[in-house]
Amino acid sequence: MTSSRSLFTVWTGLVWGFFGCSSGGADMLLAENGTSCKASYVYCEGHCIDPSTDPLHCGASDNCQGRAAGALCTGGSVCIDGSCGTGCGAGRIQCGGRCVDPLTDASYCGAKGDCAGANAGVVCRPGTSRCAAMVGALCQAGQCVSDCPKGSQTFSVTGKVETFKLPACVSEITVKAWGAQGGTSSRGSAGGRGAAVEGSVCVTPGTELTIVVGEQAPAAQYPCGGGGGSFVAIASTPLFVAGGGGGGYYVNSPGGSATVLATTGPGVGGAGYKSAGGGGGFSTDGSGVMGSGGTRFLGGAVAGKPQPMNGTYLSGGGFGGGGGASGTDTFETGGGGGFDGGSAGLGETSTGGSSYLSPSAVQTKFTPAMRTGHGSVEISY
């Protein structure tokens, strides 16, 4: 090993000597006095070397003599992090004399292959946005968080709870949500209108959002069910809720619109009236009999059923927690779904569900009683 190291040293010494007067190369390794080396470097055989990458003195330390001279990497091995080896292991590559994970390393983000030139990836710089503290690692999934591309997604009525996983580089989202209108009577009275909310909020990159888009309750000849609320949440934490309108009834009896913005509370279901159902809230179901109350968001936001079920002159609620209408005694309309569910009522006295904006949201806006038809949700980043 000694003779091999000597021959290698002679060859490299000639190379160092040849480039000794250049502006780079070995000159960068020598301190001004030519004998001491900068921090983390070791003086070996007349030169300052980096013991974490030098194949002649891999892992050298102190005076670079005896065992302190480090190891000679042979047989095609390289010096990586002060140890001779042939590879970095699964998912890691050699960059700058060390093994890195190109999916998370901020100095070689997105690197590949030989980690040279265009393959060396990019250096990630700290972000300056108001949500930068949410980011954590600057390089995520091989992409700098500060270079995150813009994107958007629009959600329409599907009748089911949906999820949307944000890209690993996204730390802020802007949401616009509209609640659905209550059912409209074919005799001419419109269902109450849904509300609209919007705002921006910081999120942890890679967060999965849970989304419900409110459905307008079906039309009917007489009492109609309430419209569904539209929701955007992270697990059991609400971010934005747009309330749905209450059901309409017969002639000159429109349903109550969504006009209230809630600021506190867990989000409770609305009160029923006789056999008609209140709208589902965020955390609890609307009151009702035999399933007429709308189901809470955390329980699937299922629409309340009409009572009686075989009635052709009344309707159930809309998906998003709308309460079902009733005709078992008098005619009662269903409440709208929302953060707090709307109340069922006699004739046109149903109410819309309340809306909600996260306390951490900025640039917020609440518009009551403005949406007709089905609800919608738009998410941009």
C-alpha cells in the first residue's frame, strides 16, 4: 500500500506543481503561509487536503502520519465522507465528495447520475413568503420549495367526500367556496341562496385536504329540502365553510338564505321542525326523524331524507348536510347544511346554514345569500 500511495503521490504532485500558479486548483487548499490549512483540511505530504474526499488520505487527521494518514482508496473505490467505498446506497448519490439524498438535500436538490454539470441539481434558497416557516426542508421531493409551480383545482358536485393532496412544495393555499341553494318549489318559490367565502391560509407542504361540495336540494311541488354546505378541512379541523340555503315552499314562500358567519364553536347541527330535518353542521348531525336531519361533515355530509319517503310532492336535502322536507302533518322545509346547520321550518321559515373562516386565514371575504344552483370549491396555490 505504501508504494502504491507513493507512486500516486508523485503523479498528483506533478499535477499540483503544474497548476501551482493557477487561480484555482491546489492553491485554494493552501493557507497564506503555505503550511497551515483552513478548517476541516489536513496538511499531508506538502499539500492541504480534504480528508472527507481525498482518495490518498481518506479520513486523515492531525499530523497525517501513521494511522492519522488515513486510508488509500483502491480498486475503483472513492473517498466519501472520510471512508473508502464503492457506492452510497439506495436512493443516494455522490455529490461534492459526500453521499446525498437528491430528494431532500438543499445543496443538490434534484441531482442525478454523476452529479456533475446539469446533473448536479440546484441549490435551494430560503423562501421569503409569510408561510416560509411552514416549509421545513427547503428541498422536498427533489424540488426547491421556493420554486414551487403555481396550480389550481376546481371541485364540483359529486355527491361524495373528496380528498386532495397538495404538492410537497406548497405552503399556502387560496380557497374560494360557495354553498348550494335550497330546493326550489315547482309552484314558484325559490330555495334560499348559499353563501360564499374566500381567503388564504398557510399549510404544511404535502397536506391532504378533505373537501365537500354542496348540492342543491331537488325541486318539489311543495316543501323542499335544504341545500348542502361546501367545506374545506384538514382532517377534523375546518378551514373554510360556505353555508347552504334553506328549502323553498309553494307560492311566495322562498327558503331562508345563508346569511350568518360563525366565529366560534364546534359546528352543530340545526334544529328540526316536526318531521323535517335541520341541516348538518361540521361536528354534529341536524335534528330530525327517521333520517330527515342532514349528516355532519365529519360523518360524511349525507343529505337528509324526505318524510314520508314515498312522497312525490316534497324533497330531501342536498349533499353537504341539507335537511329533508316533511309532509307528514303540515308542510315543513329542510334547513341548509353548513358550519352550524340551518333550522327546518314551517312553510318558508327554514334557515340557511352558517359559514366559517379559519382564524389563521388572511385576505378573507364573506358574501351572504349569493349562490344559486349547486355549490363549488376552488383551490389555488
